[in-house]
Amino acid sequence: MLRRLNQIGREKAILRELDNLPSSTYELYTVLLNDCQKGRTDQDVQVLRKFFAWLAYSKEPLSLGAANKLLHFIANDNSISIDEELENRCAR
């Protein structure tokens, strides 16, 4: 959430976002997923939904390498890259 606010950059917009913080994990997930969906194909969105579900319900934290393998498995050779997601799109 902090990365998302940092990406906004303008104080007034950040304060407005802080006034409207999600009140539950579900709402936070919805906000983050909506941000990640912008400019995506339907196939990319489905891959990310499955990936986030795996991350959310994993019994143990996944390493970056394990998350990368999981995304590759779920994406079935789709063009989504964990490195790109962490640095750009879903990192917000």
C-alpha cells in the first residue's frame, strides 16, 4: 500500500487516498487487483488472480524464486514476469 501511495506522488491525492483506506483484507485485495488489471488482457487478469490466491493461502511464505516458478506454472508460458511485476505494475 505504501508503494501505491508513493506512486501517486502528490500530497493532496495521497491524503485523499489515506481517508479512503480499505477497511478489510478483501477490500485491500480488490484495490490492488484493480490497479494490476489496468491495461491487461483477460488472460493476464486470470493468471494474476490465481497467482494472488496462491500467495494469499500459502501455508508458508514463498521465496522470490518459488513465486517465479509458481507464476510461470500458472501462466502456462504467458508473458507475465515476476521481475516486471515487482518493479512496475503490481509493486504499487
